[in-house]
Amino acid sequence: SFFTLTAVLLILAYCALWSSCLASMSISFLPFIVGRLDCGDKKYLKHMENYLDSFENRLQERRHITHDLGFLYTLSCVAGYKLTGNRRAEKTARKAAGMLARRYNEKEKYIQAWGEMGIGYPDVKIIIDTMLNLPLLY
């Protein structure tokens, strides 16, 4: 449909404008949100397995493991599971949630945004948009 094509083009344009890290995060929106916008015709969702390979590899290789796991996996794997019941998407989302939970600093009571765990002040990075990633934990 026109709206689906427009959404795809907007997402791709957004990805092209930002750095590779943000672009890789933004691409998580594509496989499942576009399918959702497709008004019942799930033709885009048939490619879910290919996207899941990418999302699983990201976790296995520990690429870009930051507070943004919520953006990446809520908008891709959680949405994919809710739309299709795909157990592989659910398992991948749960693994990502576990990795996000491990970024929690129990002593100081925050989720560290970036960097290796265990770094302290002034090097630790705590940012407000981490709050937008918390839905992955639920």
C-alpha cells in the first residue's frame, strides 16, 4: 500500500542520515513495524527469519551491547513474536533482555548506557533515554 511504501522509504532515509550505529539500531524498526502497517497482508513478515539471524548474531558477537538493546529488540523481536507467535523471536528477545538487565549496577541503582561494565565515575555513562529501553525487561 502507499502508506507501507512511505513508511519503508522514511525508515531507509532515516537510516541513511545517521551514523552506522544509529542506522543499525533504526533498521530494527523495519521488519516488523512495516509488517504491522501492511493492513493484514504479512508479506514483509515472511522475511522475519533473515532478520532474526542478524539480531541473534548481534547478541552472540556482542556488537553494540548498550542500553539501546530495548529499542533494537522490543521493536523487532518482541513485536515479531506478538504479531506471529514466532518462538525464535521470543527467545532472542529474552536473551537481549537478559543482556540489558546485566547492565544494571545494583550498588548505584542505574543501567549503564555505554562502555564496559564496572567503569566508575567520571567515565560511567548514565542517560535518560535508557528509560525508554526498559519495556524490553517486561
